[in-house]
Amino acid sequence: MVVLALSLVSFVSQANVSASYYDAVSWGLGRSCVEVALLKLSGNSSYAGGENITIQGRTCEILPIEIQGSGKIIKTRGSLNGVTT
């Protein structure tokens, strides 16, 4: 009974570590896409977004750029193994 409980705790701990890793990587991908969008906007003020970007073999998405007043809103999405940021 004790072995089963320890195995279950170990499995749950491993799942939490994996989820944290996926969350961190997906956040990093999303943030990287923000940087790419800012770079593209600096070279072309009419850049509209709406594209997928590959970074180190993983993909993130720059959603269509939104215009609000005199500003622009950049939204991105990074995903890894079902975890999206």
C-alpha cells in the first residue's frame, strides 16, 4: 500500500514538472513571437500579423494586429503539447 502511494505521488510530481516545463516553453514561444512582430512593425508600419513563425523547430502564432486609437495591439500564441500561452 505504501509503495503504491509513493509511486502515485512520484507520477503526479513528474506530471507537474512536465506541465511547468510546457508552460514555460509555450510562454517563451509567445514572447518570441511578440519580438518578431515588433521587429516586423519597425520595418513596415503596415505589418498586419496573421502568420505562424517557426523558432528552433517550434511554432508560435502572431494573431492579426489590432488597431486601437493611435496604438496597435499585438497578440500572440505559443503552444507546446497542449499547453497554450
